[in-house]
Amino acid sequence: MTMGEARVLVITGSESDRPRMTESVEMLDRLGIASELVVASAHRTPEKVEQAVEEAVRAGAEVIIAGAGMSAALPGVVAAYTDLPVIGVPLDSGMPGGIDALFSIVQMPTGIPVACVAVGGSKNAAVLAARILAIKYDDVRERLAEYRKGLREGSR
């Protein structure tokens, strides 16, 4: 991420989850929002998670999307390292339907908030990030309005 360019960090815990979280990056691109995708595990490489968050903050990121399956510790760990809004994406890689990841993300302790979208909802996480950014950025608000218009007309 270069200074002033990236606004959203997308982080996921494993290479096997990269394709699902790439959907966030693609949606952010569609909405004209710069992003970076990083693979870092809350369990195997926690120092890499901390470093990715610190670098994203320094580079100007304003929202972080964290996708994780099973224990879904990643969104909470990310939220512990920053005051930026964190959006958790529970991934279906453990119990059927990703219910374990969903429950893990929605049970964050007081003071460590993580927003949560639907299981596998990485596109929705990107749209939620855009809505957060649209509070500050008129161009994002305009592109988001066009996207929503397209939804009403039947395009995705």
C-alpha cells in the first residue's frame, strides 16, 4: 500500500481462503476504492497480522475487512490492533454452513467491536466498507448510489 492510495485492507488467514476474499477486492475495485489483500493467520503468524494492520494504518486505510473460518479469531485480533472499523467475514471452512465462524465473530468482547456480515459475504463486506467511506468521500457515495441503482434494475 502506498501513502494516500489504499483505503481498505482485506486480510484473510490462509491461502485457501484467498479466492473467497478476492471477491471483496473485486467489489472494492468496482466501487473505485483502493485495497490490498494480505494473507496472515491470527494463530500461525500473529506478528504478520499486527504488521499488516500497522502498515495499512500508516498507508491511510480507513476500514479493514477480515475473513476467517472455523475459530474466526482473525477479525478479533485485527480489532485488537486498531481503532479502525473492522468487518468480519465468517467463512464456511469448519462446521457446515460456517456457523462456527459466525458465532466466533459475533461474540467479540466489550471494547473489541467487529461488524459481521453473512457467512461468505465478502462482497457485502466490501459494500459495507464503501458505505462507511461514503460518509467522508463524495465520489464513493456516488459510485455506491450507481451500484444500488443497478441492483434495483436487476444487475449484480
